[in-house]
Amino acid sequence: MIHEFDTVIYPFKIWITISSNLNEITEMFFDGETKKEFSFINTDNYEAMVLPVIKKENREVGIVICFKKHKYMRVKQISHESCHAAKYLFEHIGADIDPHEPFEYAVGFIADCCDKVRRYKQAK
């Protein structure tokens, strides 16, 4: 299951999933960097990853944060991936990380989205 979040003020979506099977991502999205189908080389040694993507259905731009397992959704990992995701967002909108506050707000927003997915999965 892929959870979708709207950044509201930016033309950028955030999708979060917990899965070791990346087929759902490759079926739903193009690689945001190459604008083509994904070609994963080796994803065995990751706990989580951030992928810039384009949704095939409607060409929405954003990122997918993929946690391999629920147990990897720790504060440290969520913070790390949220920083990567915010950097992709700021690159996409052509904004500089300085001044810091807008960037730090974006990191917090993305981390909160991750936490919502973590708690949703935990409640099931």
C-alpha cells in the first residue's frame, strides 16, 4: 500500500510505503531523474530509500519514501529520509535551503507524514 500526501503549498507529492517488493513503485511511477521506467540495480542492502518520481497516471511529481520493513521506521531513519526528501522538493521548486526555516518546516512535514504511516501500520 502506498500512502499519498499533498504538500499543499508546493506542486509536489509525497508517497510513502512499507515494502520490500518494489513492483508497486515501478508499476505506478517513472523514475523522476530519467523520466523513464525504473531499473533497480540492487536494493538488498537498504532499510529505506527516497526516490524522485513521476506518477504515470497523471504526471504528478514528487518522491516515494520506501521503508523496507515497519521496524526500520525509527526516528533516526525517518529524520534521515525526510532530509533527503526535502532536498528533492527544494531542488524541484528551485529553492535554496537558505534561509533555513522553510526547509526545516518541509523536513518536519515529511517526517510527520512518515510517522502517520508508521502509526497507521502499527494500529493494524
